[in-house]
Amino acid sequence: MKLKNSFFFTIREDVKDEDSASGNLLVKAGFIKKTSAGIYMFLPLGLKVQNNIENIIRKHMNASGAMEVKMPALIASEYYEDSGRLAGFGPSIFKLKDRNAKDFVLGPTHEELFAYAAKSKIRSYKDLPFNLYQFQTKYRDEPRARFGLVRVKEFVMKDAYSFDVDEKGLDIAYQKMFDAYKNSFDEIGINYKIVKADTGIMGGLLSEEFQAISDIGEDTLIYCDDCGFSSNMEITPVVMKKTDKTPSGPEKTLIETPDCESIEDVAAFLKMNIEDTVKCLLMRVDDELVAFFVNGKRELNETKVLKLMGAKEIAFADDELIATSNAVPGYCGPLGLNCKVIVDNEVLGMADFVCGANQKGYHYMNVNVSDISYDLSGDIVNAMDGDVCPICGRPLKFTKGIEVGNTFKLGTKYSKAMDLQFTDEENKLQDVWMGSYGIGLGRTMAAVVEQNHDEKGIIWPVNIAPYKAIILIMSTKDELQNQIAEDLYAKLNSMGIEAMLDDRDERPGVKFNDAELIGIPYRITVGKKASEGIVEFKGRKDENNQELTIEEAIAKMKEICG
């Protein structure tokens, strides 16, 4: 790529409407351009990086034995109705009608179509196993698109689906995909953790996530260095610490707590530790008012709540729903409350705690579990600093991650819904066992930039960089510099080492700054010593230049690129 007559531009100032380092840098460097919230153009450099990521993944998918296909993005709604997921996606799925008023969606994911395609082949157990995959655009109407390519409405996903006769076969297929994912992310150059996660709307037997470590990650990853336990926050079990607390004797006492509507205000007013309080969260769960009581220091875990209750939706209750009970927001307590009450397991081990009295401006002190009645109890809170590993009991560690890949053991959920069956060796009909596996290419690109940048710009790993080297001409008016640079450019490209040539009539400072910003791994500068056959060689991460002969520079690039 020669820059002089190419579609190439950079932006000097930070981008005002980008809220992440990766989003800002990718736009500034001319890799992507936003057209509206959560929707981006991929410009020449950005598309090359995405294609490089795609090719790495394709290589490892093919090595696993999977076969590539291409499904439509425009899908008749009936497929999602058959699986029961049309309602499950809710407002996040894009719906439209054709000119004949037939209902369609823009595919958010493709389990249903792959199951439909598999029905064309599968008749008996002899037709299994196999694995199909694709690179396809997905569409999800995210309520809050943010962080550049991390949370978008349109994105390319590599999704794969395995089909087997039984759970043992699924386990084998799953391991192949798991290994292919590890190999892909290792080659791309991502620092990641693998954690167990909630199966969510996908359903099935198991979900694991490949999480790129990043401060802007929307997921909290919890792990143990001692035994290797790792999990997403949403499903991490909270181990209750043993306590010797027992009721001290005094009966519960009603006390005035004026203007104390938060548990922090109550604890401060009473000069007590917040962990000796119980707070209430009034929630709408499938259109029912439910009061959840947890330790004052804890946060409610909505995923655990939905699992415990077998419910579909949860949100904060509005005033109209709260008014159907005697609950008083800010002063709600479990004593005499006339709605469904669920308490966290930790509350069951507390003694002499403070909670709301269902009277404005009042709380109870010295409350014990024997004083309250409840409908259900369970682990319904997030793990937090100070909690211990559920496997070995050692302290847990916490970090943030961007989910770049996930793997699911779907079991027979979709085959049952889509009537995907085969005849076994005894000529009996059986449901096909399926797995589902996805990688977000844009998220992967963003995660790499989040992990590999500095104050000057992006630092691409060699394996996915749009070009391996950039050649800078310091003076385009110098015929010798031009000739040496052109020869270098031609030689490197002929060796299969993709190179850029900055032949623009720009000041050296502009060229250096752009080279740093776009993050090409290696820079070769043709300048004043060109007449001596000397060029400057510098890695993007290096502090200093090296003076090399032209032949040495070529040999070094050959060594680096294998």
C-alpha cells in the first residue's frame, strides 16, 4: 500500500464521542468510522485487520475439521418462533416485514438456521457427527451502544455448530472447538482468561467465555490462583463464612431514622458497620412484586435470582407496583411485609441486625431470622472482595474482561424445538446433540487495541497488523531515497511481507506520528544515510532506532515474519 494515492487519513485530536481507548484510536487512525451509535464503517486498514483475524480463526476452524458455510442475515421470524426465542430476545432483535407483510428478523444468532440446514442431511446415526461454521454479520438493537467496537448493533461473528449422536460425542466436539479457540486467541496475541458463565438465552448444559482482560470490560471475572477456579461474576457462588454470632437477647426495637433512605445513611446515623444491616430491593419479576433482602454490603445478582425463581425478566419495581403492597421505599423491611419475600443465604446466618420497619423514618434494631417470614432463600448476591474460592477456600481475585468468544454445550434444546432427530442403531428416533461456538471479530480487534497501545497510538501484534512494516521516505524530492524506498517496498512484498510505503509529500514529523498512531509493528526510515546504503530500523515497542544496511533490514524482516 502506497499512501500517496491511497484512501488513508488520520485525525489529530481525540474523538469526542468515543468512550474507550480502542474506539478513539481506531477512529483517529482511520481504521473505522462511526455512522451512527453502534454502527461503524470498516475502512481499508480496519478491514485488513479484521480479515487477518478472520483468517487466523478460519485456519484453526478448518484444522478442527469444521466446514465453512454462509447463512442469510435476513431470516423469516418463524424459525425463532419455532425455537421459542423470538420473545426471549425482546426489543434487542430487529424486526421487519417484506412487501407481502411476511415477518422477518435480522439475525442476532443462527442456531435455528443451522439446525434447519442439518435436517437436510441427518437421517441416521451414520450421518453424524459434523461441524459447520460461518463468518456472518449479526444484528442486535443494543440499548446502550458504547466502547467503540465492544458494544455495537452490527458486528461480524464467527459462529459454529456441532451435531452429534450423544453427550459423549458433544464432549469431543466441544473440546475440539475449545482447543481451536485457544489456538486462535493465542496466535492473535490476546491476554485472556477462560471462565464459566451463565447459559442465558442460549440455554443448554454449559457455557464458557473467553474474556480479554481489560479495564473497560463489562464483565467481572473472578478467579483463584491456587486451584485454577474461574467464573463470571453472574454465576460465582458465594461461600458463607462461618460465624459465631447468636442473638444477644434484646428484642427487636423500633427506632427513628429520619432522612435515612439508603442503607449507608442508616449505618452512618446509627454509627454501626454496614455488614450488620439488611437492605431491601423491590423488584418486578415477571410482573410480580418481589422484595429481596441481602446484607447491606452486598449487591443483588439478577442472574442468580432468575435461576432461583425460574423467571424470565427482572427489573426495578415502579411506584405503581410497589403501591400494591405495604412496602415503604427506603424503609422497607421483612417484618409484616405483604408481598413475596426472598432472603439471601447470608442473612440467615446474621444476628441482631438492622432492617427497615415499613414505616417512613423508622428502622428496627436487634432483628433476627426468627422474627421474619420469607417465601424462599438462596444465593442471590454477587461475590465481592474478601470472599473465598468455592473449591479450595483461598481468597478470590477479581478483574474485568471483554467477552471475545464463547462456547456452549446446547444439548438437545434446539433439536427438540426444531424436530432435529436421527434413527439410532436400533432404528429408534433420537434427538441430535448440539454445541454452539462464537467469536466476535470486532470485539477481538477492540480488545487487542485496549491491551496494546500507548500515548502515541496503537501497537499491533505482528500476526494481525494490517501491514508488517512501514517504509518512510524523509525527502520525496531526493531521487535516491525514493528509489531505495521503492526497491525495499517491492522486495518485502515479493517475499510475502506486506509493507506500506509512505511516499506522501509531508513533513517527517507527520510521517513519524502517523506511523506510531496506526501501529505498524516495524518502521524502516530512508533518510540522509541512503547514499551510504544505511536505513533506520525500529520496532513499534522499541525506544531507539537501529542503523542497518538495506540488506540487513530485509533480512531482519524476513527473520521476524518467518
